[in-house]
Amino acid sequence: MGHAGMAAAAVRYLRSAGEPRTAGPVDPLPRPDLRAVGDDERAPIDPAEFRRVLGNFATGVTVITAPAPATTPDSTPGTPSGFACQSFAALSLDPPLIAFMVARTSTTWPRIARAGVFCVNVLGAHQGDLCRRFAVSGSDKFAGVDHEPSPVSGSPRLAGATAWIDCAVHAVHTGGDHLIVVGRVNALGTPDADPDGNGGAPLLFHRGRFGDFTV
């Protein structure tokens, strides 16, 4: 159905809204056609300018972790996986869903995908160095890092984080050069030692630098 057909369906819907409840059923609006964007349709946006402008949006910082695999191809002990992630958001209350974005070139994501579960660790204002550790690939990120298994998935729950969210992979969608990962929340909480039960001050990222929150 073209634009004219979609417009006609919309008009039928609007007209029916003013009719008595005994009116016949309304035709559903059609699904839009989905297709790939051609190279000649791409907006002339410079990647550096894109980063600069979007960098004005301050975000929290998380570390996404997954448990060590039960077995490895060479039968050596497996190690947990994790990476720093600022593209994180709450998605749905019912059912409880969260989402994060990860680059399609990530070498850590395939290990998390194979595990099928993960834990979101919301970093505190004092954990900038920990974030930098998990932002670097090719190193033992968990060496010397205090952590314990999250209650459902067993994914590493990092000590000092202001909150943790234990999830199972619910869905994965493509989004350009990134993947959009939707997680189903199975358990969550804040540190037991926190007197307010709200977690501590968060670590923030803005214009390429770490900072904290002040009232």
C-alpha cells in the first residue's frame, strides 16, 4: 500500500473515532515497508562532528559482564567477560526490560551472546579507573577486581558499583555499526551497605571526560 492508501486508512480511523461504539471494525494501519538505506541516501554527516555534538549528552557509565564459560575449546579454565558501556537505558517496566548498545566489531560481545546472560554494573563516581580497565581489549580485565556472582545468572557483580541488574538476553537488533541488545531483568539491587538503598553517586561521562553528580 502506498502513501495514498496509508492516508486513506488513517482517515477511516479518525472518522470512526467519532462514530458510535456500534460502528464496524476499523482497518488496521499497514506496516511500513522496510528496506536498506542506499549509499546515495546517506546524510553527509562527518563522523568527528557526530561524536562532538552527541558528546554533549551526559550519560552514566556501566560495565556489562558475563560469567566464564563452563568449558573452553582447549579445556582450559574459562574467564568472565566484560566491557565498559555508556549506551545503556531502561526500556520497559512490564515486562522489565533494559537495553544496551555494543559495536558490531566488539570481541567481547560474542562471548556474552554465547553465555546468553549478563549483569549491568552501574559504576560509581570513584570508579573511573575501573571503567578504563574494562574499556581496553586484549587484557585480563578482571585481574585484581573484586567481584561476586550475581544471584541468577552468575555474571560478575563488581564491588563498589552503585547498582546491578542481572539479565538474560531477550532480543538483539541491528542498528548500523552497532547492535541493540535487549535484556530481560531477573534480579537487581543496590549495595547492602548503602543506608539509603539508592546506590551512591554515579560516574558520568561528558565530552570525553569522566565526572560526578552534584546537586
